[in-house]
Amino acid sequence: MAFVQNVPFFSIIISMFSGIISSVLPEKAARRLNSAVIILVGIMSGWLLIYMMNTGGSYTFMMGHFPAPWGNEIRAGALEAGMALVFSAIMLLCMWGGRKKLMEEVEITKHNIYYILVDLLLSSLLALIYTNDLFTAYVFVEINTISACGLIMIRQNGRTIEAAVRYMIMSLLGSGLLLMGICMLYDLTGHLLMSNIKDSVAAIMSAGTYHIPLIITIGLMTVGLAIKSALFPFHSWLPDAYGYSTVSSAAMLSSLVSKGYIFLLIKIFYRVIGFQTICATKIINVLFVFGLCGMVFGSVSAIWEKDIRRMIAFSSVAQIGYIYMGFGLGTTVGMVASIYHILAHAATKSLLFVSAIGLTDVSGGSRKISDLTGSGYRNKIAGVGFAVGSFSMVGIPMFAGFITKYLFAEAAVMHPSHKMLPTLIVLGVSTILNAIYFLKTFINIYVPAKAGEVKKKGYCKFTIRQQKLYTVTIILFIILNLILGLCSQSILRVITVGLNNFA
């Protein structure tokens, strides 16, 4: 076995142990260790991605000395390596972009705890990406949930504690349904390793036995992960969780945490059950309907929202709907579009959250959209970042969002049945709604404020020299968005190769 094939194991273990080490380090050392670990994981993931694209396959890594079906396994391919690379890059930028606000909003004595939670979050996301064992996936789902809940409530004001409690209740409901589904699947197949389960499920389908229990099992796991990823109508926890936590927490929750659960669901569809079996159960039709509803409802809610952070949060409901709508098409083209949208949304939504905090900081701390008048001039780099994020969400060419909308439209046109027309209609309606609330906000931040408002509302101005790290973060986010928008063929090749070897 090549040494590079140890990367998934090393990535998970290093991230986990860095959290333990951070507990005894001073704040500055814990922060530097956190950044170093994320960078190291990103470099190793890029190395693994190059290796997997050259070999064109996937491999399993046996944990310990026990082979399947008793032992635990890690499985890696081009898609897993690419996802780990993007996740680590976005997490690093989220931490850099929110560092200043973290110092202001979180007590200095709790900074160590914050970095411990981020390290555990990274290790759990990597485990969800790489694990080939369903029960191990559940364990890291719970670690992910606890870490995310801690990142919400560490700010410790009334709204964040309420949001964290609501998030925990909904997440535990989703986790409970997922665990019930895993238990039933283990009872049906006698296995926990994904590849072994798939063989047993294929045997059950060919024999025509346990059809109803299998459908219930798939439904439980799907609904559980849909709740945790905030698919409409299970999104009630999302606006407050994203809207009132620290900016780094909001950016990571919106761009990474929900995507980790969605990626696990993709693995269950392909590697545990089999995508043909999933399509045969018609569960994807339910996801298709909920996805379309989420695309419209999330956008309508964002239009009526007056708080910029909550507006961006409601936009995430719509974008999650896009992903599940792609699942609901039940085709490889639709799945490729959804995976691309996972990357595009992760890069864009974190950019929007980080940019929004820069706009509110120069507007007297107000998050009301009406109070952000002229903020694009007072904090120029934040204004540019919000503009790029808005253009991407609307689907302006050159940016990541345009590629995903094009891929979804292509998947709809290529669909052989009745789903083409509703997909294209809702895609068009959602794009118009996106343009209404994002471009409305964009125009508002570039309308010059009146002289009287500047003094009355306590407006101020930030220069690039005053926020060097923040400026670098926004620039790197913009570059990442442009890469996703201009280098789509290379990224699609990685997704296609990875998905072909995913089963």
C-alpha cells in the first residue's frame, strides 16, 4: 500500500488529537495549532486527490487487524479526497474571516473550547466523508452535532442559547431516526460495513422478501439526515442557529455541517442501498417535491426578512432544496449537479456570512438591511465580497452558482419523465426570487448614505490596512468562487470519476 493511502486515517486522527492538545494550550497556541492542522489536512487531501485521479479508482483501508465484515474500514476515492480538500479550505477561511469578531463576542477563557469544538467538527466531517462503516458514521454524526451545538451557544446570549436548544432538539430527532434506520438495516442484513450491506440488500431485493421493512428503513435514514441538513419543512432551527451565532460558526454551519450530512446520505444511496434500489422505492419522488418546495419557500422567506444574517440563513433553505431536487431527479446527471452545488453553496454562503459581518460593523453594528445603506463604500472589501456572493447565488456567469443552475437545467432537460417541466419552472422562479432579495440588498449597500444618517446611526469606515487578514480571506473566497465558476470541466471530471467509483 502506498503511503499516500494513509492520508484519510491521519487526517481524522490528527484533527481529533489536536482538539485534545488544545485543551491544555493557551489561546494563541490553540489558535495556531487549529490553523496548522486545517492547512495540513488540506495539503494531505490535495495530495490524495492527485493520487486518486492518476489511479482512477478507490481503495479501502482496514482499521486494526480485523477484516470485513467484523473490522472497521475507511474508503477513499477522488470524490472523497476532493470533498475533504474543499471542506478544509473553507473551514480555514471561515476561521480567518471571523477571528476579529470571535475575540469580541466570546470570552477569552472560552477560546480554547472554541478551537477544540472546531477540531472535533473537522474530524467528524472527515470521518463522514471517509468511513465505510455505518455505525462509525453514526458515532461521528453525534460528534458533529455536539460540536455544532457548542459552536452556536458559545457566544452565550439569550438568542444563541435558545437557538442551540432548538438545534439540539431537532438534531437529536434526526439522529434518533437515523439510528433506528441503522438498527433495522443491521437486523435485515447482519452487517455494518457499507459494501457488505449493499450485497445483502441486493439479495433481499432479488428474493422479493422484506420489501416493506426495507422501505421503512430507507425512509427513516433519509428523513433523519434531511432533518439534520435542514430540508424544508424541517428547517425551523436554521434561521436562529445561523443568524445569531458568531460569524465563523454561522459560516461553518451553513457551508460544512449540513453538507457533511448530505454527503453521508449520498453514500447511503450509492454505497449502502444502491441507487437503483433507491429509485425503485420512489423515495426520491418525496425528496423531489420537498426540494422544489424548499427552493420557493426559502426564497420567499428571505425576501420578507429584514435582518441580513437571517436573510442569508433563509437563502440556505432554498439552496438545500436545490440539492435535494437534484437527488429527486433520480439520474446520474442530477446527482452530479447536486454534488457540484454542495461545493458551490459551501464556498458562496460562507463568503456571504463573512462579508455581511464586515458590512454590519461599519453600520453601527446594525444587521437591518435598511441600516446598511452605503456600507459597501465604508468597507469596500466586504462590499465586493457580498457582491460576488450575491451574483453567484443569483446565477451570474463566471461565478459558481451559474454552473450549478446550468447543470440542474441540463439534468431536467435530459430527464426522461414528467419531472422536466416542474424542475425548469421552479428553477426559473427560484432564480427570480434570488435576484429580488440579493440584488435588492446589493443595491442598498451601494446607495450613498445621507450625511445626517452617518452621524445619527454611528456609521464608521474600515480600510484594508485595518483588516488585513479579513481582506485576504475575502479575496481567497472570491478566488475559490471564480475557480468553481471558470474551471467547471476539471471539477466535473473529479466528481464524475469519484461518483463512478462510489458504489
